[in-house]
Amino acid sequence: MKNDTEIKNVSIPVAENHTISDEPDKKEKFFYGFGTAGFAIMNPLLGSYLLFYYTDVIGIGASFVGTLLLFARFLDGATDIGVGVLVDKTTSKHGKSRPWILWASLPMSILFVLIFTVPDLGETGMKVYATTIYVLFICFITAIMVPYKTLLGLMTQDPFHRAETNVFSGLFSIIGNVGVMILTVPIVNALGGGKSGWILVVIMLAIITYSTLMISYKKVHERVEEKKSSYRIPFKVAIKQLVKNKYWIIATSYILIVHVLTALITGSGLYFVIVYFGSNVYFSLFAGSALLSSVLAIFFLSPLFKRFGKRNVALFVTVFAAFGPLLKLIDPSDVLIVFIGSFIQGFSLIPVFTVMDAMTNDTVEYGEWKSGVRTAGLINSAVSFGHKAGLGIGGALIGWSLAASGYVGGQTEQTAAATKMILYLNVHIPFIIIVISAILLYLYKLDAIFPTILKELKERKQND
């Protein structure tokens, strides 16, 4: 058996007729993160602005839009599982995950633009158009997101390399999110506002998204070899083993509720600043402050992960984040207090940006260790469903709550019930979700046994 020193400089042959090192270097980790920026650019538009765009710019009712977001996200669950199974069965000269990025990036980018290009077809026609395009978009983004998350697990099995790659991914996620959050409204306004301004901005962002994904596709490699027999695992067997993977259940539950939180922070934030501060310009300030904590944390997290473990760092920042909503309650109409509260609350998003993809891929090895069945694609597809379902639930919750409270789109002055509901969506419910997410992280104790799992898996492969 070779020790770590002996295998350090080994090169691995790949299908495209060149060799790569046994572990990803900083450059390759950088480009994996660079591709993540493409998704990060889309997320704020879909999570923060789409609901507002449809209700206040296009004129579609909030209740319908909320239902659409929820319906599309849950429908997406079927495509998530389907793509996960296909990824596990994929064999090509480009690998298992990478070819999906090549195939689906362009149609996804085009559909992203079409989501915001709603023709004037009357209320019913616009609803049909919005539903059709959004569902098609969901199918294609799934065909990229599931393989892309799976790709992290195929780049390396080393927990530190995974965590560090996830940090690069988080860095670019934050850059994409912060950039779009801060600049979208000012650029739309500079382009004249209204529908045309939004469409021009979305076209620019779609071009950037496609470019980042293609560059990542060319620069990132797959290393982890899987047995050919794993491609023939019956679907029922894979699902049965999946639901027995307790750490996958914890990670998926965490991802689902944190993305409900993300949808609330971003999706209802625009309504909050318009009602409480009278201008959408403040949204860039508060959205930026919620993500600023992640920007600052990203530069010193890698050594902390190595010293204290991914889960422990994630739990600490989440507990600290719970003080953010409590601070906002002191005076939700005070700009400085809300800014500071948003900054502290933003710590709850740090684990999503930095370690959750790595923690999720760690559950792949745990499942293989427990059952002998390795289903990286299926695990990541189910987690991807949690991501999208969370955003869908959060968006639906906003739409339904606003409709129930009597919110009227396009008006600064709202009823007392609508004003109070907007406060609940921005402060009270986020606090509850942060507490639940901290409990889930406390229950995730895979880090402590992961080195033993890797050692035993390697011994099994050598004995096969």
C-alpha cells in the first residue's frame, strides 16, 4: 500500500488524452468556483427580483406567482432525481458530470432571458407563458446543477481539498450574488427602468453565466474512479439506501430550510425597503450587507475548517446569525439598525456558500461505507431538489402571505396588515429558521468519523 508521500506526485490519465495531478491545485479549484458564479448570478434574479418583477412590473397577481414558483420547484424534484440517476449512469470521453455542463448551458441561458421577456398576451396569456418558460428553464438548470455539484465529489475524495474547493465556489457565489444584488436595480433604473431595462440586464447576465460555465468545463477534471457495477444499481435499491443515510437526510433538510430563508431574505427584502423606507434603492444596501459577512469570512475560513472541522465552524456562525433578526426588532424603521441586523443575519448563509456542497459529498462516502452502494449523482440530485424546493417554498410563502394580507403591487402605501406581514417575512420567520438550521448542524457529526470511513473504503478497494 502506498503512503501519502509516495503517491503525492502521481499523475492520473484521463479520457481526453492528457494527464492530471492526483489532487486539484489552486488553479483548478479557482475555475470550479468560477463556474459557480454563473448559478450565483441567476439566483438573485430568480429569488429576489422575479416575484417583484412579475407583480409590480408585469402586473401578474402575487398569489399566482407564489403558486407558480412553488409548483415549478416541486415539479423540478422529478427532474432532479432523473438527472441524478442519469449522471450515475453516464460514461463519455468527457467524464460523468462534465458533459452535462457542455450540453445544457446554452439552452438554460436562453430560457433565463425568456423568463423575463413576457409578451403582452393579456393576463391569462402571460400566466401561461410564464409557467411554460419557467418550467422549461427549471429542467435545463437541473441538468447542469446536479452534475456540477456531483463534479465536486469526482474531483477529489480528500475532505480538505473538497472544503477548499467549496470555499472557492463560495467566493464566486458571493461575488455573483453581491454584484447582482447591489447593481441590478441601479442599472435597470439607468437603462430607463420598466420592462426593457430588466430585459437588457438579464441578457447581459445570461451571457456572463454561459461564459463562466464553459470556462469551468474546460478547466476542471474528474479523478474519482467508480466501479462499473455502480452504473447498474437498480433505482429502488439506490433510493432504499439513500433514505438510510442519516447524514444525507440532515444535510438535505438543512439545505431545504436555509434556502427557504434565502428566499425570504432576498425575495421579501425588496418589499420591506419599499414599504419601510420608501425606496427600492435601499435594497442594494441591505442585500449587500446580508452577503457582506460571507465576503469577509471567505478569506479566513479554510484554515478554520482544517483546524475545527466544517460542521463546527458552520454551527458557530449559524448560532451567531440568530442575533441578527433580534436586533432588527429593536426598530425595523431605523436604517442603521436594519443594516447591522442584516449583516449579522447574513452569517446564516456562510455554510451554504462555503461548505455544504463538500459536506453533502462527504455523505456519498458515508453511504458507500454503510451499504456498499455509491450513488453520488442521486445524492446530489436530491440535495439539489432541497435547494430548489426551499426557494420555491420561500417564494410561495411570500406570494401567498402578501396576497392574504391585502398587498397591492406598485403602491408604496400598504395596509397595516400588509406592512406587518412584510415585517414577519423579514424578521420573525427568518429567526425561527436560523434556530432550526443550527439544530440540524448540531446533529451532523460526520466530520469526526470521516477519516476512518475513507481509510476503510480504500482498504476495501485494494482487497477487491
